Amino acid sequence: MKDDAMSLNSSPHQMQGRYRIGAVAKLAGLPVATLRVWERRYSVVTPPKTDGGHRLYSDQDVLKVTLLKSLTQQGHAISTLSDLDMSSLQSLLNESRQAVQVHAARQVLPAVISLVVVGYNLASRLETQKFTLSFGHASLKVVQVFTDLQDALSSAEIPAVDDASTMLVLSQSSVLSNYADDILRLQQRLKVNKGLLIYRYASDPVIQDLKNAGLLLRREPVSDSDLSDIMQSVLFVDPSRHISQLSAKTIPARRYSDQVLQRVAAISTEVLCECPRHVAELIAQIGSFEKYSSECLNSSVNDAKLHAYLSAVSGTARALFEEALQRVAQQEGIDLSE
């Protein structure tokens, strides 16, 4: 059934063709080539032509193409959608969106989120009503505030926390070389493995040490909405999948430097097989992607969750290949020391 029912309620202005194909494609977020294929194969829209042979699309055509684009993005095949009228397309899209919302509803925050905060300015920021409202029904509870990291390490007061719903949040302007070790000591004291550091200045080696320690890093400035999204991405619980088992805390730090991997990859193959070179190159590539995914910008909670997952998966794969390289090196008598 085509758009007869919809056309009965369409004004002449809506039915009047006034868009060329490039404009329709841009408005719908669809490549022009795709729209042409949809027209030719499935007759999703049939715009009239001008005397000069140009198709002119109506507002209704634009809406229909937009609905089709949204539905195909959700997994529907264009071949099954082409004969549906506008009303059916809209209903199907509403049903698909509702199904997505039901799935998202199963991904929930803990009822109470406990925060151990290092830095009074950061604590003040987290305690504002504007910030706490961004967590929806979850309740934020700041259980302890420390002036700085040394204050936290020397304090005799160790709050009792539930690791599953507790996060260590730190603010530090300049991060020094021993900061990663100090944070690990504090996390061990608190028995908390979820940590977020907001910083301004740090060298690349220090940043890498902190990431290897399993800490999530964000450089100032960080808006309240971004900070909320980052924290929620770490604390989200998804009962249907256990991605949290791949947390950065369980992933070993890099075993081999880039220099060692380059040296192994460059070993002459006249005597050895090429396995050492291939494995070393794989480790370097996976390590690069691990670093990229951990530093990739996030525009939403789902983005942050995806990047955290990709970083964890690639880190796990990298650690497995490092073990493989160790075995290859033992077999072939290759020195993997720095």
C-alpha cells in the first residue's frame, strides 16, 4: 500500500515538489546514491519531474525518506519497508524506539552511588543540585573528602564502602611521576577499583602509568555534563552483559615497550620463522588501538561505555599476545629485555 491514506490529509503545499535530490539527501542524512537506488529498485518515492528533467520532492517525500533512513539504521531492510505507507512507517519507528528504551531501562545505575573525593573544589562541584540531578533516580553520597592525595593516604579514617557502587574521584592540577603508585595505594586502602582523575598538566609517561594502573583520566576543562556522563559510564550496571569483568583494573600493564617490539619485528627471517615479527606487529597495533579507544572523545554515556569496552577488550587481547610473544621468544631464543 502506498501513501493514499496519508495524501488525503496532506495540504497542496506539502505535496508540492520543491526540493532537488541533493537537498532531500542532506535533510534526511542519506547519501544521494542510496536515495537513487531506493527510488529505482523500490519506488519509495515517485517525485514528478520538471520540464528540464529534474525531480522535485515534496515535504512529504522528505519525511518519508527520513523515516526510512531511521528504520534502516535500526536494522529493518528497505525491501520490507518500501510498500508501507507513512502512518505504518511512523508506527514501526515508534515501536522500534520503545524497544530500544526498554533495553536501555535494563541498564541502570546503582540506587546509591558513593564517592570518595580528593580535592575540596571538586567535592563542592559534585555536591551541587544541578550536578546530582543529572544522575536521575540514583542518589549521590559523598562519603569522604580529602584535601589532597597525601591527606587521604595519611588519614586514619577509612570509610566503609561497597566497591560495586563506589568511585574514587580525584582532582589534581599537576600530576607527578609517583602519583600512580600513590593512587594505587589509596585504592587498596579503600578497596575501590573505580577511579577517575581530573587533571591539568601531566607528562605522557605519567599519563601512561596512570592508565596502566586502571585509572580513567580527563583533562580540564571538563563540563558538568561531561563529568556526569563519564562517571555514569563507569558505574552503569548491565544485567544482561558483564562487560565490567573486563575492567581496566584486571588488564596487565604493557609488558614490552615500542622499542622492544620494533627490535623483534626487525629480526632477520633467514633463520627464524616470521612468527616473532607478526606477533610483535600485532601487539603494537592492538596497543595503539587500546590507547586510542581510551583517549577517544565521548559525546554521551553510551559513547563512554563503548570506548571503555573497546579499551578493555583490546587490552585483554594485547596481554594475550604478549604472553604468546614470550613463548615464541623462549622457543626461538630471542631476548625481550629492554
